[in-house]
Amino acid sequence: MITRRTVLKAGAAAALVTPFSGFAVTSAGAQDGPLFRFGIVADPQYAPVVPNLKLNRYYSNSLWKLSEAIEAFNKEDLQFVATLGDIIDRHWDSYNHILPLYDKLRHDHFFLLGNHDFDIAAEYLTSVTRTVGMEKAYYDFAGGGYRFIVLDGNDVSLFAPPKDDPRREVAAKRLAELEASGAPNAQTWNGSLGDKQFAWLEETMKKAQAAGEKAIVMGHYPVFPQNEHNMWDSERVVDLLKGFDNFVAYFNGHNHAGNYGEVAGKHFLNFKGMVDTPDQSAFSVVEVYADRLEVRGFGREENRTLNI
């Protein structure tokens, strides 16, 4: 797996990346404190545009908010930092403004993509993944006895696939079925997993289980509890994940207010959006212990203990 560590120019021919080699847990760390730590950012949603006062979103302020988060992360002993989608709000040029900030981060970093990351001109749709330094839109990586599984909830959607991609037809059908049933998440700004990706998720969970690894799944869209922001196929994702005893938690963004739910001792945590409010940020450090996850929230994000 690759991770972005150098400056990317929007529209560049290729991302400059270095391999992520994983990490081990030291015996000292296991005895004296958390096994390891990692950082989480959700929905910076940057754009050089005026605020949306109705939605309480201050798009340009995300530059200083993210800079402060990176400064805080750099003071921590972290194995990596993950951004849970919506790096930008709109406009292709927004990537040129926000991506260089990540080069100040001394830790490995992983992106996943959200719906707003595709609110760009159609000719750029196939360039987003490469531009942010991702080898592919869904992937997994391991470290510390954990398997981290990164989903692409834009896979089957009305906005991310190219205009002539058959996944758009599948998306229109899925949305129509949800609308007919009165589902609250029947929204054009949500998406879903393709069947190929769903099969990959199941296979990756099985491999993690066979390897004795616990699993944390990360996506942009929530899947539980029921909410208008949920991925269109959230029910099948929850049904799959809760069937694995090594599944620990699902982390996501998209719903900027944040949310939390628990199913059979499995945690579903929606982190708050960084872009909201004029003067408060939102980001987190997750500390992994043998029997729990401790979430240390900064700004609007709250502290939580998630027992394993």
C-alpha cells in the first residue's frame, strides 16, 4: 500500500509516494500504555468560497484548522493519520491549496474519498484518486495486530464514475428503489459499494480473521444507526461486519454533526466535520489498547471509550 508523503499537484501525471511498511507493537507500549495511536480527520471540505451560513460551513477556514490539527498530530507518537473523505468541497483547484498542508505531517497518511471530492468538472473525475496519491479507491493495510479496511462508498453513485460508466445506471436503479421504499438515505449525495468491492470486503475480513487480526473499517459514509447520510447499501454492510468476531469498529465522516451506534458490541462512530463553525475545529487521536479504543477529541470532537 502507498501513502502520500510528498507534494502533489492537481492534475499531475503521477503521485509521488513512499511504501507503507506497517508497524509492530512493542512490548513496552503494550505494558505501559496504548498498543499504538493514530489520528483521524473528517470532512475538511475546503474551498476558496464564502461560508454557507445556513449550513454553518466555513470552507476556507479549513486551511488553518487542518494546519492546527497537523501541528497537534506532529506532537503525538502516531502510526498514521487518516482523512475520512471530503478533502475539498468543490472546484478542482481546491486540491492545489489543501494537499500541500499534508506534507507538513511527519506521520504516514491515508486518504479515502467522499462525495464532495468529485464535485469537479467531468474531465477530472478519473484523476481524483491518483491526484491524492491513492493507488486505488478501496484498499487495506495492517499494523499492530489490526487490519484497516478502507471502503469506497462512491463506487456506485451518480457523481463519481465517469459519465458513460455503467455503474451510474446501477446507481440510478438503487436510488429509485430506496425512494420507492421511503428510505431516509435515498439522497443523490450518497453512494454505495459495487458488488465486486462488497465481495472484496468479505474476503478481506476473512483473511484478517484467519491471520488473527482485529479489524477496523473506515468509510466516508455512515452505515449505522439509520440516518439520511447512510450509504445506500448500509444494511448489507452492517449484516456482513457484525458476523465477524474480529470486527471492532467502523469509522466514518459525511454526517458533520457526528453520530454513534452499537450493534452486538461492535462500534459505529461518525466523526464530526472539520469544516463546520467559524472558529472550532474537529479531529481526534485514537489510542488502541488490548481491551478498548480511547478516542481523544479536539475542538468539537468528544472523548469516547469504545470497549472491545
